[in-house]
Amino acid sequence: MLKRTVFFVSESTGITAETLGHSLISQFEKTVEFTTIYKPYINTAEKAQELVDRFNRLYQEQGYAPIVFATMAEPEIRVMLKRSSCLYIELFDTFIGPLSKELGVNPSGERGRSHGITNGDRYENRMSIINFAMTNDDGARLDKYDQADVILVGVSRSGKTPTCLYLAMHFGLRAANYPLTEEDFEQNKLPDVLLKHRQKLIALTIDPMRLSRIREERRPGSRYASLHRCQSEVRQALQYFTRHQLTVIDTTSYSIEEISSRIMNTIRTA
Amino acid sequence: MLKRTVFFVSESTGITAETLGHSLISQFEKTVEFTTIYKPYINTAEKAQELVDRFNRLYQEQGYAPIVFATMAEPEIRVMLKRSSCLYIELFDTFIGPLSKELGVNPSGERGRSHGITNGDRYENRMSIINFAMTNDDGARLDKYDQADVILVGVSRSGKTPTCLYLAMHFGLRAANYPLTEEDFEQNKLPDVLLKHRQKLIALTIDPMRLSRIREERRPGSRYASLHRCQSEVRQALQYFTRHQLTVIDTTSYSIEEISSRIMNTIRTA
């Protein structure tokens, strides 16, 4: 198998370089084995020179140039890296030119604004949104549902918690969740506290076989994890969801990002 | 002020398009007011045609073409969007060509792999990592520290919880955190359970003024939020950190992404 070394480089967090870079190399993973190295905060000529030396050394040792995904604002550092023995792929600046031309406006040159703190209020607001997801997890605080942007409802281990956290962290949504338990199934209806906020509810469902496997890991051999119990819970939950015409998302074969963006898509009907 | 409409379009989650697109337009925000619209899951010709009609309509109404940031694998849909009245910026495919040439390998054409579930195990592993951060928050389960990749230590509200969640969600790290409390300060030392895992510890500190402001929001007028108490806690915590030569990160003016990538940078010394 081919082997190549990949660097994600930035003068800031490098999160864009890492995310998009990983996504790009995943297109070649069947034939190439990649070693990935993460290098954020390359913000001085000294640090850049160290990297240049490393690239040149790797090229000599391996006979192949390392592949460098970068978001580098500083032109001098960019030139240093570009001139070394590497395939330099600039993920940010590539697009600034065309965009600037279309808008007829020069870029501000300030970088990292999407991830930096532009002002304290925004940071505190974000903290409070993440706290909201933490303290409203697992039906812990039913009295706060009027403050929620969205309330996820589903059986235990259907994916509510990580989805809420992702919605909070990435999309800035106040996300609460409510786990349907045996008690709710005995009542044969969704609890009133949920129905009061029906327009905020989004239901998660999951394949019972998969649910059983996930629960089995948590409590091996338990009734809670048994296929029979999982099948019965999922079936009853789906009946509730249909009765109240909730939007239902099947989490069985989706990642947290996919579930979250599906939820965003149903909310932002813009 | 100039006004422009921006779309983030993808046949999948569109998270790459949204993240990088936002970062790009932030360079022009001082002079242009952007309205942003998120359009994931454009995966049929019908959905694409709806968008094309919308772009054309917007162009007629506003006199300016909407700006479209896209990660679109399907060539036919890409062509449809490109031919409409918009500035079409393809964030993914732009780089696939040069990469493919350098590697001498054709891309697999499978998309969304970075965010999709490639196999069940990986998904369950990720869930378990996020659960680890949730259940090991706020010093809740000291007995699990041997399983942690990293343990954040700091006073209450110094940024431990959201950082742990981000480390778990984005970097797949098992992250626990321990809040230093009055009890720890009375003992005049870090608790033994932490010292046992000294090599995993990363310390967070924060400006006392800012800390007081953050705590004030949580418990207004409390002793907990008083500047005096915040100053004393931060000072004592820093003494402990210095005594045990811990890596200290000041969270005062950094975002969660920045704090997390600094932590990754100290851990992955590759």
C-alpha cells in the first residue's frame, strides 16, 4: 500500500484545515495509507522554519513530498512553506480572491474570526447554551422547556444526548431532551409537559437490533438491553410519534453530524 | 451597507460548507451584511432545480447574484447550480484534482465519509467517548481517571466542561475534569487522586475579573461570584499548578476551539 504523510497547518486552531483535509484524503484511503500530523499555531518564522526542515527531511527519507493542508493568513509564512518540499494546499486563501472580486470589497485580513472570541458576551452566551444542554439532559429539568429551541424525545440510547450537545456546540441551539421510559409507556401517552411544547419536539427512533447492541454494551445481559424490550419500546414510541405527527429521524445509520444537520434542516425552513 | 445572500449547499450534512463558508465571509463582514441560508441534503435534481429557481429569483429581485458555498459530489447537480445566477464556490472538488494528480490515485467518489458512519463500531466508540465526558464531568467519577486521555483541572467556571465536550466530540479524546473547590484549598494541596495521574493533567486558569462576571450570571450577588473569592481561588490554583509543573492554559480570551486545539497541541507532540 502507498504511504504518505499529511500535515494540517495553521497559524490559528487549524480546525478548518484538519476537518476539510481529513475529508479530502478520505477519498484516497482505499489505496493510500496516510499518517496525519496536526500542527496548529504556526505563527512565527521560527516555527515555520522547523516545519520546512521537517518537510525537506521527510521528502529525502521517503522519496515523496508530504502533503500539507493549510489555512495560513501570513503571506511570508505561506511562501516559506510553499517553497519547501511539499504539496502545499491552501484551503482558505484560494477562495478569498474570487470572493473579494465578486463583492468588490477587500478582505479585512483578520483571521480566525469564526472560532475566536469577538466579544465576551458571545462567549458567555455560548457557554450558557452548552450548559443548557448539559443540565437539560435526560429529562432532568422539565421546567426549563419553555427556554429550549428544540426538545429531542426518544427511548434511552437512541442518540439524544450527543445530538443535543452537537446542536448546542456547533449550531448554538438550546437543546433539551426527554427519554421515554417504562412509566411513559404505562401511561400510554406522551407526558403533558412534552405535549405543551409539541412544536419544539423532534423524535428520534432507532433500529431495535442496533439499540439492543448499544444497550448491551452498557448493561450486558440486562432486561433493559434485551431485543424483546428494545422492540417493544421502539414500537410504542413510534406509535406516540405518529399520533402527535412529530418529525421522526431514524438515527440507526447516521452520524451525530448528520442527525444534527437534519434537525437544523427541519427547523430552519428558510 | 452592502447586502448579500449566502447559501451553504451540500448533498450531505453541509457542515464543511457552512464552517469554511462562514469563515470566508467573516473577512468581509465589516462592509457587507450577509444573510445566510443553510441547505443540506440537496441530493436530487428536483431539490437542485428548486434552488436554481430561487437563485435566479434572488438575482432578479436584488440585482446581485447570491453567493453559494458548496461541497457537491454529484457532477450533474453541480453543473445545474453553476449555470444559475450565482457565484458558485466549490470548496471540496477544487482540491481533489491536484491531490489525485500528486498521489497518482483516482478518488473513490464516496462522499461524506468524514462525517458518516463507516461502521457501527466507530459510531459506538464515539458515543462512548462522549458519554465518558458527560459522566466524568465536574469530578463526578474519580475512579475512572485511569481510562481518561486527559484530565482538566481548574476552579469552577474556568471552561473545563465545554472544553471536555469539544475534545470528546471533535478529537475523540476521553476527557475528564476536576473542579478545585474550597475543600481542596483548605487541604493546601492537589488531591491525591489527581496527583496519581499527573502526566494526564492540564490546568486551566482564567482572569479573576472575567471569572467573577461569569459566576455572577449564575449566582448573582453570591460570595461564590465575588471578585475577592475569585482572585483568591485563581491565585491558589496557580500556586498548585506551578508546584506540580502542570501545563497551564489561560482561557480568558480564547474560544472553546482554541483552548481545545492548544490542548491537542501539547498532547500530540508528534
